[in-house]
Amino acid sequence: MKVALVHDFLVRLGGAERVLKVLADMYPLAPIYTLIYNEKAVKDVFPSERVRTSSLQKWSRFINYRALFPWMPRAVEEWDFSQYDLVISSSSAYVHGVLTPLKTRHICYCHTPMRYIWDYSHEYLDEQHIHGLTRFYLENKLSQIRMWDQVASSRPDAYICNSHTVKMRVQKYYRRDSTVIYPPVDIDKFKAQKSHEDYFLIVSTLTPYKKIDLAVQLFNKIRRRLVVIGGGKQLPYLRRIAGPTIDILGQKSDEIVREYIQNCRGFIFPSEEDFGIAPIEAMAAGKPVLAYRKGGLTETVIEGETGEFFNQQNLLSMEHGLARLMLNEKHYQPKKIREHAKRFSIENFKKNFRSFVRSFTNLKCTPVKKRDVE
């Protein structure tokens, strides 16, 4: 069975790229097609000899790749997959819309339908501080992409979603049924331990949507130690508002992140997320998680056993949630928290994904016997 992998952008190593890495390991001969490739940022994980870029790659040298979004639908349709038996797209934007011939099966692993054209379009434009004629132009372009996305949603033969939260979004916006297979998390990097260094931790992209500023305001108020790791356009702002008990460290290596997770008192997750890999990593280290009660975290955090929730994204609700977590600390069992995290292991992902592919394609990757070619 000849397989191709397709991913929206290879410009950083985030949660979606971790999923792609596992898929790439599962199908080591499969080339990886992507719209934009930043070799400097990802070459250690995705070497250039395995990557096939789109016609937009040459323009990304001169223009921020996000500004190329009006041409992305056309770019994903230019690839030719006629030589493949199976195409697996890892999509949170455009690549579920690739064109495949009748003989080629297409499975889409959907991280989410595009948020900024469906349920987050107005907030997205507000966050970018876009007004006037520019806003009118972008609203028109986003509307065009929304229509394309609706058509493109019918192209995969099957959808796999990374959570039941995304499954509901796929059903609502695409009118497609799907199977849930949770993303792979490298549980073995962590060990459950009860000891800590009396700080709470956030590991996240630093954008307004993530609501990291809410956590910074809370820890300024209660004067407890908070460590924030991650990069993004809010980094300078968060450093400006952070008080003496808060360390905004910026982007750090995986090894440093692992050490901070291993030694934190608890993990803070203020945003609504489709799944959320970092909180699972914290639970793999036996650490309780405080999460906003919406999205994928409602599927992965067990209230009172592996963490606590807060119900609204405001200071009072988050403070009450943190107080419950701290009051309940003596009841959390690190080994039990870790056992729960094992549900989301790389091994479980591989087993479930392979099972789905076998049942869906009905193609057996077995050696050819002599009688088969006579």
C-alpha cells in the first residue's frame, strides 16, 4: 500500500506536528506534502528530503505565510495523488481539501475545522485590530474560503477527529460523521512524583485566544509563583504585566519543558482547546490540572481526581477553581493521575489508528505469495 501524508504547514513544532511525527514513523516511506515548509524550524523532525511543498513555498520567502491564505485552497488542489493507494491528511485548515482519484482512499485526521472562518471569525478580526476597508476585504475573503471549505469537506472518504468536541464541530459545519481517536502523547518522557518546587505552570502559545493574561492577573493578585513557557505575539505584553512572582520564560526546548512539568505543583490551562496535549503531559507526571470547563479538556480531566475546572473565563471563577485545586491537593494520587494519562499514549494511538485503516481500506500489507502472481 503506497501512502502519502499531507499537513497544512510545517513552520513550527506544535501539537499537530507531534501527531504528524507519529504518523510519519508509522509510515516511514510516505512523503509529506505541506503548503509551507520552514526547514530551519522543523528539519530535525521533518527532513527536507521527505517533504513536498506547494506552489506557495517560493512566496513565503517574501511574505508571511498567513497572508497567503486566499491562494491556499487552490494550492492544495494542485497536488497529484494518483500514484497513491491511501492519502492521510492531518488538517486544521486546508489539506482535507486535496483532490484524490477514485482509486485512492483519503482519511482525514481532523484537529478542527478552521476556527477563523467558522465559529471564531469575528473574534479573530477583532484580535488582529482590523477595521475599515481592510476588514471588509478580509470578511469577503473569509466568506469565499468558508464556501470552499464546505465543498472541500466532502472530499475525504472518512474523518477521524482528535476529540468528541471536534467530532461535534465536524458534524455541525461539515455534516459528516467521524471516529474519535485521541492524539498521541509521549507519556514515557515523564514519571509520576509527588514532590514539587511550589510553582504552577503554563505551557502554551502566547496569543489572546489562549487567555494566558487571565492567569497572570490571578497570580499577580494572589502573589503565588507562576511560570509561563511559550512563544507568541503576546510575549512582550505578558512580560509587562507580570508581577514579581511570575516568570515569563518564552520558548524553551522540550527537555527544559519536561523538567518544569516534572517539578511543578500543578498545571494551569485557561483556554478552550480542541484537545490539549500539554495537560496530558502534566498528568503523565502525576500533576493535577486546573482547566476551563469547555472543549477537549472536559474529556481528559476528571474533576476531583486528576484536577479541577473553572466555569467562566474571568478572574473570580478561575480563583475559585484554583482554591479548590489547592484544597484538594492532599487527595490527588500522582500514580493514579499518571494511569489516567496512559489512555492517551503513543502506543494506544498507533493501535487504534492502524485498526481503523485496516477496517477502512481493506488492504493487507502482507508479503506477496507465489500463487498470487501466477
